[in-house]
Amino acid sequence: MPWYALYTEPRHEKKVSERLEKLGVEVYCPLVTQIKQWSDRKKKVEVPLLPSYVFVNVEEAQRDIVFQVSGVVRYLYWLGKPAVVRNAEIVSLQKWLHDTVVTSFEVTGIEVGSVYTIETGPFSGLEGTVSKVDKNQMEIILEQLGFKVILKK
């Protein structure tokens, strides 16, 4: 079965995921933990990696079942058809989110516009174009996956 990207109402990703699971739909909502600062405290919260998007694994004939859930807006389309996300891309995303993240690095000899091949980690072997290099940050665009990775020191 193919994976499809669903567009949800803002801040409804977790609720949509829970409701779709209750319907028996295989769903993946990538979450990351962030520390949020309020005036009186700090708290760790899980927020969606891709705001307003969840991935569902359903047969093409049963795609309409997702619209039984409130919070679902539409499928993401590519060239007039619902965009299919390859299983390998979902697995890479899951692996990336569960692997250890390197928090210390030094950017030397890398320039904007150069092609950089990732040598280790969940994205190993993927090539990306460097879009920004600062003293404390480097941005790499991974065109194969359709997103930008930001490495901060």
C-alpha cells in the first residue's frame, strides 16, 4: 500500500492521527521534542516535525475513509494526483527521528551552493545542496526528500 500525505487543520496533527488509528488506518505523524518557554516555566512538548501534515498508508480505493475524521482538510497533490510518498522515505524519516542527533560540529571549507554528501547517520549517502553557512549553523537542502535540514551548534 502506498503512503499519502494528508493536509490537516492547523495544530490538529496529533488528534487526526489518533482518530485515524481508531478507524484502523495506518498513520505516521513525525514528532520532535522541543523545550517551550513560558513566563513562569519551561516544559518539554512534542510538536509535529511537519506542521499540518500526517502520512497515511491506505489502499487507493479506500482513500476517502480519512475524510470521516474531523480535522482532515485534503490530500497533498502532485501533478493532479495524490502525492505518493515512498516507503523508503518514511523509513528514513522514522530512522532519522530515532537516531542520536549530533549536537556539536564545526563548519569549515563548505561554501553555499556546493553539493555535500552526508556520510553518516540516517541520511547517509544522500546528497544535498548547501544553502546557508554561518559560524553556528549550516542548512542543507535534501531535494530527494523535499525538505531542508538545519544543523545548529
